[in-house]
Amino acid sequence: MTADTTTTTTKFGKGFLRDAWYFVDLGREIRPGTQARRMILGEPVLVGRTRAGQVFAMRDVCPHRAAPLSAGRVVDRAEDGGETIECPYHGWRFRPDGACAAIPSLVEGDATDPSRIRVRSYPVRESQGIVFVWMSSDPRGAGAPDHEPPLFPGADGEAKLVEAMTFDSHVDHAVVGLMDPAHGPYVHQQWWWRSEHSMHEKKKAFAPVEHGWAMVRHAPSSNSRAYKILGGAPATEITFRLPGYRWEHIQVGAKQVLALTCLTPLDDDHTRITQIFWSDHWVFALARPFLRMGVRAFLKQDGGMVNLQNMGLAFDPTLIWIDDADRQAKWYQQLKREWQKSRAEGRGFSNPIEPTTLRWRS
């Protein structure tokens, strides 16, 4: 392996990918007749579900006096044509598509036409029990999505385990940390995982996939002790996809485990990391409390390292990335550039990643 000095581009750690689907929540957390405020890419988004079961999303700012609509309530009045979100300040009511249905303070003869007033709405998909919101590059939110959210192998039935944490990090640094194969022996030192003393050379095959890449299915490394509780001969494939999804699909005979990590940029300095597990393996029925402790430990350790890293990033240093351990970080940059270029040129995305084998020590 030859060292390759690579500096970050001016766009790394700045801005967001748009015209993309972002994870919001599990569908089971958005109950009928409720709504909640979310921050996505620095925008306040109300995500709710009508009593009839329709999931919707709109800008969480009333155009009248800027009160958050999420602080209001869902009402159903015949004169409005169905369910609406009622603003808590003056009662203005908005349909799930963002159209204003009523302004209670209007008097007869007032020239104001509520139907001409709209709140920006966002396309929403509910797939495999996950709710995604489409964040358009058009500031008016015009235009329909030109692709669907990703489908995850093994995301069947109810999720067995969910943990989330907000990192004080731009999504770019969170992604690079997530896909970094070499930090485990130093950041995640547990008896049941791996240590600096167990480090050895790894050799893994990689291949391009839609909007990302995959570490081709393989047997877990011998110093990854946690896999041993699954028994049998586990085989795992790890995939990353823009704008921020990383999943590990483990097969153990006829049983499977899916570990999905979703990165949702809240704003320039904060990223929500959500880890979700599905499985039909018996271990999730018997050892769930211990698995939860392990997931929380990993998140806290990664979050602590992000805080340490921020102490250095505050000085805007030049970052030195090497091959092959940092190749996935470089791929992420390449994918981002191609995503932005393809959207600007109005053409299809062309994955720049080629099949290859990488080697590193961890």
C-alpha cells in the first residue's frame, strides 16, 4: 500500500445533499392523530399522521405569525374537507398537502382567499415500517421525487431494537467515522469486541451498488467476538448508500440479522444517528438487554470521539487520508461530487466506484 495524501474539498463538512430521501422515524412512532417537530437539513419539518393513517410532512412554520404548527392539533371539520392541522396561535388550518383550509378571523366580504395560502409540503414515503422525507433542491419544494427510498434486506416485521443519539457533528464527519474500518481497536475497546492487541491485517472485497458501495459478503473477522453469540458460520455484507445509510446484513444459516444505521443531518453542526435492528434469530429474544447495552456503549464511544475531533476541526486543519484504510472516506467524497454534478447537469447518477480489494490493519 502506498500512502496517498488527500486533503478535504471545500464542500466537505459543509452543505447537504438534496433531492434525496432522509430517515425521519419508524412509522410506529408516528401515531394516528399526532404530529411532531423534526429538524432536517436545518429546516423545521412537521411530521404527522392523520387519524385515517396518512403520513404527511410540511414546513413547521405558520405563514401568519411563524408559530410552529406542530404545537397545534389535528382537527376534522366537514367545512374543511377533512382533517387539518390547526395553528395554536390564531387557529389557521392547513390540510396535509399544505393548503390553507380556513382562517377563523375572516369576516364576510374579506378579500383574503385562504386557498391561495400554502405551507411548503414534503413528499413522504412509508416503507418497511420506516418514514422517509424527500428534501428537494427547489426552495419551493416543487417537483416530484425521481427515485424511491432504499429497500433494506431483512427489514421484516417489527424492529427488535432501536437506539438513537445526536452527535455534535456535520453529517460528512459522521459518515466518515461510521465507515472507518480502523478505529475499532482504539475507540471500541471492550472484552466482547476487539482490542489493540488483537489487530491483524484485513483483506476485503468491495463492489459498487446503487448510490453507494458494499463490502462483499464475507466471514466476520476473527477478532470480532460479538459475532460468536450468533453461533453457526455467520456471513456478513456491509453496505453504504447516499445520503447516509449504512447497513450490515448477517446470514446465519436460515436466520438473519439486519443492523441499519440512519444518519439524519439536523443542521450544520448536529447529526442524528439512529440504529435499528431486525432479526428472526433467537439471540434477540434472550439477550436483548445486553445487546442494547452494547449498542449504547458504541454510540457513546463514537460520540465522545466526535467531541474530541471537534477540538481539532475548530482550527480548520488539512486532513491527511491514506490508502487503503481511508479509501471509503474518499469514496464518500466522490459519490457526493457525482451526486451534485449529476443533479446540476440533469442526468442520471453514474457511480464512480470500481470493484476492488482493500487491505488494512485493525
